[in-house]
Amino acid sequence: MIARTARTFGALVSRDIQITLTYRAWLFWLLLGNLPVPVISLLVWQGAAALGAELSVEQDYLVTYFVLVALVSMLTSSWSAGFLADSIRLGDLASWLVRPCSTHLNGIANNVAEKIAKLVLMVPMVAVLALLMHRQISLPTDPLRWLGFGVAIVLGSVIMFALDVLIGSLAFWVDEVSGVLRSKSLVAGVLSGAVLPLALMPAVLQPALAVQPFRYVVSFPLEVLLLPTIPGSGFALATGWAAALSATAAVVWRIGLRGYQAAGA
């Protein structure tokens, strides 16, 4: 069973990589469009520091953070909710219910495949940006630090995919989930640290920001990589959020699926 699932997953990933790379030019411009925001944000904060603003992080941390933030955001992102909702609403899910392959396995494979394809194009972009700012880039050399970064990326990806399944599952009961998706994107952009490092948020908000789930999507992986000490308790919280959201998504999916089947879809 595990071997068959692995073979199916590998085939789905291979298929989606080929499909994604068919649109290389579109993908290149899409990824290139993600870089101006962190660069502009970096210049704004550097300007503020030059004018005397006291920042709670070092300049090297700030520069490295903004150079890597677009890459980390891409690696932990998920875009399955809209497709899942359309599948439910239009009745396409019925065909997946009679297949040996789960629609969620297909969604995970699509996420992995597109990220692999995007990495091929995005890493050189980030490398060029890093070279331009190399005097202020500070990356660790400890392999354990990079291992922790990788684990944090995986946990962040699980959190975002579980949220996507939860939001997509709402289509069992409502016709349109796009408003919820837009709200999630807005909230996640701020609370994950994708717009600005959470360390720059007001001190009074730091306790709440430290425990909310979106922190573990962008900010936490970069904290693991860049802070002097690895925040060990963060791994426990990230694992807890990933497990809790995955379990909740599974329960909501099963409840919705029972109604979907009862409707004869």
C-alpha cells in the first residue's frame, strides 16, 4: 500500500513538473514579480534606520531576512483551496471518490511539483539579489541550523496546506469561498512575517504573535536560520499547530464528504 502510494505520488509530481515547466516564461515573470515587495520593504526600513529609528534587529538580520523572505514564502505556500472548492462545487470530486488516489494526494503532489519548478527559476534570482547585498548578508554554516530550517519549512507547508483543505472544504456548505481565501491571504501576509519581520512589530503584541499559527509559515523558519539561538519551543508549537490543523481539516472533510455523498454527487 505504501509502495503503491509512493509510486502514484511520484508519477503525479513528475506529471505536474512537466506541465508547470511548459509555462516557463509565465512562471518566470510571476516569480520575478514577488521580489520587488521585499526589496522595497528593505529599503524603507534601511532608510528609517539611517534617519535614527531604533530597530529591534541588527542590519545584517534585516537584510538577510528580506533577501530570503520571498523564497521561504514560496516554499511554504499552498494554493489548493480554490481548486478543491471548485472540485466540490462543480461535482468533479465525484470522480476522485472512485479512484484509488486521493484528491488530497493529488493536491500535495501539485504543490511539491510547482515548488520544485519554481525553485529552479527563483534560486538564481535570489542569488543575484544576495550578491548585490553580500556585504550585509549573514548566513550560518552549521549544518544543524540548515536542517532545522528544512524541518521548519516542512511544518509551515503542512500548516498552510491544512488551512487550504479547511477553507476548500467550506464549499460543501457554501457556494463561494474566494472571500475567505482573500481574507486568509491578507491576514497570513501580515501575521506570518512575509510583509515585515514580526520582530519589528510592537512589543505589546509579541507574546500573541509568538504563538499564532502564521508565525510558523515564514517568520519561524527564518528565525531558525538567522537568530543566534534556535528557538526550540517553536518547533513544539509548530508541530502542535500542524497536527491540530491537519486533524481539524480531516474531520471537517469527512463531515462534508458524508453530506456530499448523501446528495448523490
